[in-house]
Amino acid sequence: MPKRNNTILNISDALKDFVTENNLEKGLDKVNVREAWAKLMGNGINNYTTAIELKRDTLYIQLSSSALREELSYGNQKIIALLNEELGKEIIKKLVLR
């Protein structure tokens, strides 16, 4: 049984190496950020989210509701912390709500 676990760890390490060697991390981060936003914000906010874009360390969120945009702006730093926690690393340093 332990041999099987070692094999799984080795595959995991191999995938991480592959991602790193082929510079795929930024692309995966963009996908993961979208998933984290959807998971943390729930359907209520996702229904008003029209675009999600990660550029370097800034996350741009386009919302179709100005009232929601205003409300979310008050919790800007908390949203960044929650997203980074969900992602398991500090990807986002700035959140821009449009």
C-alpha cells in the first residue's frame, strides 16, 4: 500500500515540474482564480460577474451591478485574503472592481 502512495506523490511532483518547466503556472493561476471567485462569491454575485481577468498580481472583476460593485469595494482586502487563501498562495495583491 505505501508503494502506491509514493507513486502518487511522484506523479504529483512530475506534474508540478512539468507545469514549472513549461511556464504554465500563469495560465493555471488564471483558471484557478476564476474557480476560486465562483466558489467563494456564490451564485448571487456570480450572476452579476461579467468578466474576470488576472494581470500579473491584479485581479480585475467586471460586475453588471454598480450597487454590488460599491458594496464589494468595502471588503476589498478581505476578498483578496479569502481568494489567496483558497488558492493556497499569494497570487492577488490588488483587486479592481469595474
